[in-house]
Amino acid sequence: MSDSFAKSGKICNFAAMLNNITQYIRVILLIAISFAYTPVAAQVTAETMRPEDREVDMDNPTFVPMVRTGRVLVGGDSIQYVELNNVYVYPKPVFKKKRQRAASNRLVYNIKKVLPIAKEVNKIIVETYEYLETLPNKKAKDAHMKLVEENIKKEYTPRMKKLTYSQGKLLIKLVYRECNSSSYNLIQAFLGPIKAGFYQAFAWMFGASLKKDYDPNGIDRLTERVVLQVESGQI
């Protein structure tokens, strides 16, 4: 009887530990893609809704198609022109099974959900880098980045919980696409190699990798097709 209770207690403790690790890895994955948080960038008005809070509309564009107008001189005459976004046309996909169609719809849904966040991260990274360049020395920069890391956990943990695990993994790849650098390299550049390795180890335990690159012409070609169409306002 005592052995049974002991085993049961160990199982419960392990389950609790696993749950804590699962929650922690969510934080780590978000740190990987949004560690460049700054207090200024985090200010959100009541009228501004964050991407993870928006309902995904599968029937309307995620981004509003851009229309640019201008004038050009031709033979002494001023002619007005209209410049539209690129329009991407691909062969219509053929699905042999329902699960293939479901997987395709899920990919579109997830991209429409997390692509705006990836673009947000890229913007914040640029702003943070520019701010660090204004600091006088390494000590000041390290102090600022320590504050950044603390703010990440406070600000982004509840945001990360609104994403699924699949969306988090996709977000890591799209951050690479937007920033032209893996999440691991971004952490290493800002927070150092030790913390980058630490976060990578936890991500690896759950089948994720902060070193994942983005190959638009290879394994990620279908993702790239959807991303281009979402960016252009087609879907």
C-alpha cells in the first residue's frame, strides 16, 4: 500500500513538474522571438488590438492592400499613375484526402494569425537595436538588456498563452523570415551565448528548435506562398 502511494506521489510530482516545464517553454519560445521588447514599444491603447487577440477572418485579407498614386512626366505632360501590390498566382492545390485540405486551411489560418506578430517583432528589434546604439558603454547596454528580459516575461507570457504550440513553432520560422536571422542567433547577439544555449535546450526538449532557419524555396515553399499572398492582401 505504501509503495503504491509513493509511486502515485511521484507520478503526481512528475506531472506537476512537466506542466511547469511546458509553461516555461512557452515563455522561452516567446523570449526567443520577442526579446527585443522595450517599454515604449509595449504601449498599447484601448483602440489597438494585438494580433493574437484578433479573430482570424478566412474570407477577408489580413493586411489591407496598398495602393500608391503618383505623377510622372512623359513628353512634357504630367500623367498620374496607380501602383498596386504584387499579385501572386499559383496552381490551384489538389487535395486527395480531407485531411490534406484541413492541413492546408490550418496553415493559412496559422499564418494569418502569427505573421503580424512576426512583423511586430522585427520592428521592435530594429527599434531596440537603434536605442542600444545610443547608450554610452557596455555596462549601460547590459543593464538595459537585463531590464528588457524582465519585461518580456511580464508582458509577453500572457500573450504567448493565447497561441497554440504549432503557432509558436511557425512564429519562430516567420521571425527568421522577417529578421533574416534565427531566434537562437538573435538571443545570442542580445543576451549572450549561455542564455541562448539554455533556451535552446528547453526548446529541444519539446521538439522545437530556436535554430530553425527558413527555406522559402525548399521545405517552407508552401508557407512562403501563403505568406506572400497574405502580405499582398490577396487572402
